[in-house]
Amino acid sequence: MNYITAHTGEFAALAVAIFWTVTALAFESASRKVGSLTVNILRLGLAFFFIGFYTLIARGHFLPVDASTHNWIWLGLSGIVGLVLGDYFLFRSYPLIGSRFSMLIMTLAPPLAAVFGYFILGEALNIMQMAGMIIVIFGISLAIFKKPVRGERLSIKIAPAGLLFAFIGALGQGLGIVLSKYGMEDYNAFASTQIRIIAGIAGFAIIITLLRRWGNVAAALKNPPAMKALLLGAFFGPFLGISFSLLSVKHTQAGIASTIMAIVPVLILAPSVWIYKEKITAVEVAGAVISVAGVAFFFI
């Protein structure tokens, strides 16, 4: 077994981090234009067809008709927890604190995934992997805190509501990835993602119906800038991102996969400067270097 094959899960998680960097920027833009609820159901609808056409070519099935009852129940539940609960609140945080800080708060997802993985899957981390997780979380958390001036206490430099929404998003992501691994077993990762997406669409459809927001969805379809961002985000997010995340947890532990995926705040620094003209501090650069070093621990 060569090195790449031995670390298929870890490399898949790195790919997810890249995909989610693109999708975070795209969905931040779309959420500011048409709202988080609209973005959520439209990006899942687009991803449903992306995956359906892919699995039709690769597996001969547009829909996951060969999935077991176990697959449907647990992957469906993971879709509700991760895509409806987790992603809805994550997207709610975008307009409040921006995608860069939202993804920083999402670094809480790996330790939550590790805890859920321990209780649900019986997974345990070795000392090197635990050290890597701690280093990654420490590194990408540096940018959250505001350096105090004399006479002031250390404080968080983001809106409390955005912080709360992003935390709920992290909770949903952490539990969702563990439920995905439990529900997927040996089933195809892309077909498993489609089951999660079907559950997610159903969940958001109920919410939008109760809130009477279908008019907003119809209006978004006539908004070309928003739809371009949605298409880009749906391709790299629910289609490639979620599918590769399931491929990752299929070949490595959920806590490890989630930690590597959590380097998105590092990867998003450069495009944040380029696209949104954000100023990056020396502390944030230091956090990026530290977190990347922490990811390396998972490859030793």
C-alpha cells in the first residue's frame, strides 16, 4: 500500500477544505443577495441534479435506489442535522460576521465530531492525532480574539449573534459527519450524499412553507448574480465537498477528517484579501502557519 493510498481519507479531507473555501465565498455573496433560507434550498436542489447525473453515468442510477433501509434512515438523519440545522445557521452567520470568521468558529466542529465519534462509533484518537487537533484549533482560533489595549480585557471581535449561529452550525456539522459515517457503511459516497441532500431539501421545504418564503425563492431564480454564485457554490459545496467529506470519513476517523477540513479559515485568507479587500493581521498569518503545521501531524 503506497503513501497516497494509505492516506486516502486525509487527502480527500484536504480536497474538501479547498472545495469549501470556494463555496464559503460563493455562498456569502449569495446569502447577502437573497437570504440564507433561499440559498440553502436552491444550492441543495442544484447539487441534487449534479450528483444525480454523475451517479447515472458512474453507477447507472440517477437516484440511490439500491440503498438499504439503514442507509436511508441514518444518512437522512445526518442530512437533517448537518445540512438543515448545521448549514442553515452557518449561512445565517455569513451576513453577520462574514465567511472568514464564520469558518473560524466552525473549527469547533472537529472536537465535537471527535466526541460524537467516541460515543457513537467507538473511535479513539492516538496522542499524535490529538496533538494535531489541538494545534489546528489553536492556530485558527487566534484570529477570533481582539488584542486588548491597556486596561481592557481580551474580547471577541465578532457579533454575538453571528458567533452563536456559527456555533450551532459547528454542532450540526460535527454530529452530521459522524451520523454520515455510521449511516454510509460500505455504500457509495456520492449516492450517500444524495440521500443527505434529499433529506435536506425536504427539511428546508417544510421550513420555507411554514415561513411562507417561496416568493423569495422565485425571486432569487430571476437574480443572475445570485444564481451564478449559487451554481459555483453548489458545484464545489454539496456536490464535490460533501461527497468527498463522506469519502474521507469512509477511509479515516471522523475527528481526523473534520480537523483537516477545518483548515478552510487558513485557505480563505488570500481570497478574502483579494476579493473583499480585508486586512489580515500578523496574528492571523501566524495562526495560519500553526494550523497547517497541526494538519501535518495527521500524516505522520
